Amino acid sequence: MMIVLIILAALTLILLALALRFFVRLEMSERFHALSLEMQNSLQETRRESSNNARLLSENLQNINQEVEKRLNIGFEKSTATFIDIVKRLALIDQAQQKISELSHNVISLKDILQDKRSRGAFGEVQLEILIKNLLPERTFEFQYSLENNKRCDCMLFLPEPSGNIAIDAKFPLENFQKLMDPDLGDMDKKTAEQNFRRDIKTHIQDIAGKYICPPETAEGAVMFIPAEAVFAEIHNHYPDLVEFSYQNKVWMASPTTMMAILTTAKAVLKDDATKQQVHVIQEHLSVLAKDFDRFQKRMDDLEKHISQANDDVKNINISAKKISSRFEKIESADLNRELTAD
């Protein structure tokens, strides 16, 4: 009996185990199915989102492509404009280089010309002539003017007293100046160049003072025109003894710039003298003008008298008109009274 109970209990336990296993499997199957559905839904949602994202991504890529293409076109246009501008500038640079080459050739030619003393003298005379013709009237100067001592200066300025006629002579001391400016020159050679340069300037001053200062035919001084600012500056900066020597000999050194100042002053002197020479003419015109004004004043006085007389006449006429009007009024009043009496 005991064994039967044990067997029944064992069978019951087995059956319970089998039932539990069945229910567990059933529960697992349901959960798996639900999980499978959830995963399918999630996958479908993911696919939909992926599709939307792909569409948005495609649209964004298309917009980006359009923007990139637009900017590339703009950049291409700017690059084309820049390239055209560069080509134009290169053409201008090429023209400038040609002009520089021509100028360099001209400078070399000028340097060759200035190596000769006669050419240098002609160059200074031409520069002096250009300055004077641009600033002064023709009647106030003469080029290659011959003095009574048979000396001929490059130009004579005809200025009024007390200035008097001023002779101008162009000097271009270039050779020793060029040697002096050579940076490779040794100390001894440089000292020799300085002495020669000082001698050249001093000789020019003495020549001008001896040939072209001849009072009373000329003024008591003359001008030495140096057609190079560098030479003029070198003298005044490093050779004060030459400047003092020129003052002592009454020879005034002038560069192109200072010559313009001298000529401008001369022009003012000439204008002032011309004004003084016309003073008597001005006085005559003023005298005639004063007479005309006196005549005008008398006529104004006569006109004022006539106007005053006309005013008096108008007043008298007005008085007479009032008297006539008054008499007409009395006449009309008398006629009216007579008619009333007749009635």
C-alpha cells in the first residue's frame, strides 16, 4: 500500500512537472511571439524612419549640390574677372617696362652727351632758356647778349633801377663732381677730386665776375646758373668757403629751383616798374574822372532844382484844381436852389 502511494505521488509529481513544462513553454512561446511582433514593428518603424532620413538626406545633398554649384559659378566668374584684370595689369607692366627701357636708353644717351663740355654747356643754356621764357616777357631779356667789353653772356635780364641789367651765365662742372661722388674712390683720389672741384667752381666765379659785372652797363652782380640740383647742393653743403667767395665777388649761384625764385622776383620787379611808369597815365585818367564827376554833380543839382520846381507846380495845380472843383460845387448848388424856388 505504501509503495502504491509512493508510486502515485511520483506519478503526480511527474504529471505536475510535465504540466509546468507545458505552461512554461506556452508562456515562452507567447512572449516570443509578442517580442517577435514588437521587433517587426520596430523594424518597420526603423525602415520608415530610414526612408524619411534617406529622403531628407537626398534633399539636403541636392540643396548642398546646388549651393556648391552656385558658389563655384560665382568663384569661376570672380576668377575670370581676376584673370582678365591680371592680363590687363601685365599689359600695363609690359608697357611700363618698355618705357623704362626707353628712359634708360635716353638716360644713357644723356650721360654720353654730358660727357662733352660743349654738350653740357648747351644743355645748361637750353634749361636756362626754358625757365626764362616760361616766366618773363620777351622784351625783358636777351640770350647771347654782347657787352661793351666784347664778352657775351648766356642771357641778360633787363631790370629797372636800382637793380639794373643782370647777366646770367650757365656753368655745369660735372667731371670732377662725378669723380667726387664715386664710392670706390680712394682717399687720395677723393682729396684730389675735391681740390679740382673747388678749383672749377672758383674759376667759374672769377670768370663771371670779371666778364659780366660791368657797372653801369650791368648791375653790380651776376648769376651763375648751375643746371643740376645735386651739384648746387654739394657746394652749399660741403664747400661754405666757395659760397662765401661767390658773395665776395657778387656772383650769385642758382640751381633750377632757386633760379625760378630769382625769375619770379624779377617778374614782380618788372611789374612794379611798369605800374610806376603808368602812374602819370593813371593820374590823368583820375583827373578826367574828377571833372566828369563834377559835371555829373552839377547836372544832379540842376535835376534836383527841376524836380523841386515841378513839385511846386504840381502843388499849385492841385490848389487850382480844388478851387475849380469848389466853384463847380457852388454852381451846382445854386442851380438846385433856383429850381426849388421856381417850383
